[in-house]
Amino acid sequence: MRMIAVDAMGGDYAPEEIVKGAVDAVISDGIKVILVGSEKAVQEELKKYSYPSGLISVVHASESIGMDEHPAKAVRRKKDASLVVAARLVKNGQAAALVSAGNTGAQMAASLFELGRIPGIERPGIATVLPCPDGLPRVLIDSGANADAKARHLLQFAYLGSVFAESVLRIENPRVALLSVGSEPSKGNELVVEAHHLLKKAGDLNFVGNVESRELMTADADIVVCDGFVGNITLKAVEGIATALMSMIKEELTKNPLRVCGGFLVKPGLKELTKKVDYSEYGGAPLLGVEGISIICHGTSRARAVKNAIHYAYQAAQSDLLDVMRRGLIDK
């Protein structure tokens, strides 16, 4: 059975919520998990739960990387950090995938240093699947791995996103769009204008032009490409607005409930809608372009998000995502 290496010390609620999420994944899905971190701290958390013996193992790591640390420097300096050790387990074949809710930049650095890049890829990108009103998945790439990028990197993100959408999401001939401030090719900064030119020239991409951020979840596109700085701001804005709107709707229903026979009638579909816009339902996003499966979770992930991310990592490993990515990028 393929094992998933989980950075037990990464995230705002580590190790408590990370361990709980791992236990939940083991109980519900039977996935084998390696928890990497302070053995004492992890074992203390594990004592709180009952779970099938043999499905959870602990690998000690004497260090951890904080959210505010410089990613590359921290990874180089802290060779025994939980994130680095977890990535090394994947490199050595002891684990099939890495899951972490820690420092995103550090996870990218650890994945690059330990796993390396898929040939031909200069910069990996985070592919986030967005919940959309029409129920069709849309992929935002890069959603945070590269704050600074060049036009050729955006072209590579388009190829990575296309292979991912076609092989994993089963979207035939996925449509690629470029995130900009207008639909015209001349709109945007120098990076976007140059990237538009490269994407349009790429005959093996189904490039459909620019989309604006307001069209992100409704555009006639399957993949939306941008640099990681813009992508991360966009993603967090979407999350924040969705959370605020759901809170406002719930507050209004509490103030003005519909009364039926003396009771309260909750508006049908509200629970389902809440799940659709909740990032924890998706767990994590793959870092595409590295020679291994590396799933990046939200820094504020709690147990449910961690559980779903572990499940996602396991599914990716079972479907041989890495081999699919390699084959799909040949001759690109």
C-alpha cells in the first residue's frame, strides 16, 4: 500500500489538527500515513485517538520551518525540518506523496531541492481547482508558488495545467485563458502582454485569450494562467468574499427565518452551497512540475482539510499522476 508522508508540524494548527486529520484519513479511507515531526509531540496527540494499528507511523524530525521564515534559506539550513524530511521520504521511495499545510515557499523549495523538476520545466506551479457555479472545474495556475515569473513560465504553467486537466479532471482539449485586466491582447502589464503572445503562438495549446478576474469562475475556459503573486491574491480574495457572503446569508436567515408550523425552515441548498465554497472540501492543491507528488494545503487547514488532502494525495499516487504528467509533457 502506498504511504503518504505528512508534515505534522506545518500549519497554523499543527500538530493537533494535522494529527487528527491523519487519523481521520486512516479510519475512513484505510490510507497508510507517515507523520513527520517531533516524535514526542506527535505521539502525545496520537494518544487521544483509537485507530487501526500499523496504518500510522512516526518519523522524527528535530526541526520545523515557520510561516515567516525565508523559504530557500530555511530549507537549506534546516536539513532535519519536518517538511524537508517528508520530501526526502518521497525522494527515497518510502512515501508516494507529500502533504503539508506549512510554509508554501518552503514546500516549493523542499520539493525542488529533494525531488527536482520534470525535464523541460523551469518553474513548478500550484494548480488550484476552483468551485464554480456551473459545477465544472476550473484550474487556476499558478496560485502561489512563484511571486516573480517570466512569460515563458506562464507558458509552462499552461502546459502543466492542460495535462493536469486532461488526465486528472478528464477534460478533453482543455481551454486555456490568461488572467488580465481586459480581453484585448494589448491589455495588461509587460508580463501578461508577452505571455499572451507566447500562448497564442503555441499551436498545441487551446488558447482562448484573456479573461478578467470577475470572469474567473464563469469564463469559457478550463485553465486560467497567471503568475503566483496575482494568483495567490486572487485565490485569497475569492475565499474571503465567499466566506463573508456565506456569513451574511446565515446571519439574515437567523434574523428573518421562515416559520413553518412553529419551527424554522432553513433555506434548501444552503448547506450544499457552503460545502462548495469551503476550501477544506478540496484539501490541497498539487505542485505541478516537480518529480514527485507534493500537495500544498492552506495554512489555516484544520482536520477535515488535512484528511481530504491526504485522500487527494493518495488518489494522485494511485492514478500515477507523476507518470501521466511526464508523458503529457513530452515534446511540449
